[in-house]
Amino acid sequence: MHLFNKKESEIRAVAEALKSEDVKFVCTGHCTKERAYRILKEELGERLAQLKVGLQIEF
């Protein structure tokens, strides 16, 4: 998600849209950056993870 340069209100709107669609799990990449990731994490909690080298996710 290219959210690194978006307003906080836009980032929160993305999070609300994900919640309203009942998305269970979201992974962000490097384009989200720390600020947007922090805001998304506040909104999505455990539904959100940040992809990093070496990360392993099992479903």
C-alpha cells in the first residue's frame, strides 16, 4: 500500500474500508513506511503485519 505520503485521515479511511469488508489479515510492504503502518496498526490491531525479509507467516 502506497500510504507513506497520505494524510492520517486517508490512512484511517483505508483501515475502515478493510474492516467494513471484514478483511481478516493484511500485510504491508516497504511502501507503507512506519508512520502509516503505525496508524493502520492502531486501527487493525492483530489483523495487520509488516512484511520484512525473513518473515514467515503460516496459516
